[in-house]
Amino acid sequence: MSLQLAVLGAGRIGRVHADAIALNPDAAFVAVADAIPQAAGQLAQAHGCTVRTIEEIEQADDVDGVIICTPTDTHSDLIERFARAGKAIFCEKPIDLSAQRVRECLGVVEETNTMLMVGFNRRFDPSFAAVRKAIDDDVVGDVELVQITSRDPEAPPISYMERSGGLFRDMTIHDFDMARFLLGEEPVLISAHASALTGEGPKSIGDFDTASVILETATGRQAVITNSRRATYGYDQRIEVHGSKGMAHAENHRPNSVEIAGAHGYTRPPLEDFFMTRYTQAYALEIAAFVAAVRQGTPPSPTGEDGLAALLLAEAAHLSIDEKRQVNIAEVG
């Protein structure tokens, strides 16, 4: 029998996950809830499901799990609510902007024995997953240095940034999770630098749009992360892992791989220019992993603890910037 799922939040990420559910033969999209009735109605019409309230989904016997795609400041409350209702939960990152609130939320998840998976979709990108496999297969040997480049074509609307928690909790948090995923050891030290260079938007709310971070593990492995809210050439997403035996590298994605040569030189198609097109396959594989974990009763990954670990790195990055020094992660843990 298909896993019956409801989507909470009919915005752009809710629509992406709804599409992923619809493509999965082991899942069924049965209900959607959104504070904006028109958005919920459009998504319901597109997929043939029903529009319901949060309360109706909470009490529904025909809903096995929920996909939480609502604004960040609602995540922890909804996780606790649906954990107590006995539903499996997939939640977009972050669980909350406060580490203490995340811990409280995870306490409820543990108390109710709820399955919770957190949406770090980049772990499921086939290229990035292949780099992880190269590490697991000992192709690159012992990991020594991880380099992560993540640059958006442009900054999101200021209305979004005001609720997002800022660059480190909203954008770099993906890279913090990817660094943990690839290093194979937990970072213990962090040094961060950040600026507002691309416009007045981030600066007006005390946020950043340009950052570089160095993470270090207890054995000295390092991860270097560079971020920008502006990349005029497209959505720049690259990773590289250097090890004792060699290197694994995942390049940017383009709509096609055709290269044309002529008197003008060589040209290639531009990069993908939006995260939802760059990571379409990753989102589908992510939801497929959640569905499989629920149906098989196996532990999900990434977990709520992974979400907390990435958030603590974001908090440590802010401390590093505020105090202009290297920070031990234990200081915020």
C-alpha cells in the first residue's frame, strides 16, 4: 500500500516535493494545507488531492506522514504537533533558528518515537553522492581537504531573508551539512569571515551576502566553504575532496554538455540558474529515501541530530565573526 502523505506549505519548495511524491510509485499525495487558500487550491488541483486545515491533517486516519515546507519559524511547533499525532515527518531545514528550541523539539521526537528526516537535499544529488562513494570506496584515500563552492545567481527577496535566519542559517547550513557528510569526522574548530557586498538588502537587516569559512576536525582535516548571494554566470555549485590517494571533484551542472568551437573560440551552455532546476533529481531522491525509510521502518538520514549539528556550526560561524577569532564548536554546543 502506498504511503499517504500531506504537504504543509504550498510555496515553491512545497510544489517541488509534491511533484516528487507524485512521481513515486510507493507514495500518494492526499492532502495539502497552506495559509493562503489560493496556493493550496492550485496545488490540490494540479495533483488531484484535497485541501485541508492543519487540524484536519493532524487528525486524519488517511495521512501517514507530512512534508513540512512552511516558513522556518513554524517548523519546530509543527514537528512536535505531528510527532504527538503519530505521523512520520519530513521537514525542510532548519528545524528552528534556536539550538535550544531544536533540542526541545528533538526531545519530543524521541519521546514519541517519531521518524523525523531533515531536508538536506544535496546529500542526494547524484554527483555529490558519487564523491561520497569515492570516499567510501577508498578511491581518494584518507580525506585531507574538502572545498565547497556555493553561490546563488541573486539574493532572495528581503521579505524572505528577514525570516530565514541569515546567510549562515539559511544558505551556508547546506554547506555545513555537506562538509560533515564528506569529512567523515566532526568539525571542532571554525573560522568565518563575512561581508555585505552585493547590495543594500542584506546590509539593511544586518545580514551578509559573501562569506568564507574554514572548518577543522580533531585530526586536522579541513573544509573550506565559499558563499555568495551573487553569481552573474549562474548557480555555482561545486565540491572537491582531496585525499591521500587522489581527488574527487563534482562540477557545475548545465542544461546540456554540448561544447561548440569556432573562430571565436570555445563556448558551452550557461549554468543552471535556479536551485530547483539544479537539484530536481536530488529532491526526488530525497523524498524517495524518506518514503522508503517509513515503509521499511529503517532509520532516516539526515536526522534531526544532523540538523542540530549544522545549526551549531552556523551559530559558531556568527560567534567567529562577532569576536574575530577561531571558535571551538563546543563553545556553542
